[in-house]
Amino acid sequence: MKHRGRTIGSSPGVVKDKRGGYDARMRKECPLCAEFMRLVARDVVARVPGTSQDVKTSVHEWVCPECDYFEEADVRS
């Protein structure tokens, strides 16, 4: 059984379902300079040794535009 994400609402006793994925208005603060970070999606290409195959993987990262700090985003399906 998969548990649904829940969050506490604005009034006591109210529990709301969390939305899956990321929202464009979602913000995260940089732990180094306190600027707002951006959620960036990019494709990483890895070559399989001994073949001509390329493996593409989509990666989501939080990136700070001021100090170049980055961390991998926790994306759950």
C-alpha cells in the first residue's frame, strides 16, 4: 500500500493532500548566501563502454544563481 503525502492546513485539524512533483512557484533558499535557488532540469548523457549507445538520464537540481551552490532535487513520482 502506497501512502499519500499529507500536510497540515492553515486551521487546526485540517489535513490536505500534497501535490505531486514541483510547482513553478516553489522556492528554496540557498544555505550559503540565502538567495532563492532555481529548480533546473537537464539531461545527462553517459556512454556505454564498448558500444555506440548513449544513455540519457533526466536530472533535477536546485541551483543558486549567486554563489553556484547546487544540490540534487528530491523528485518523487
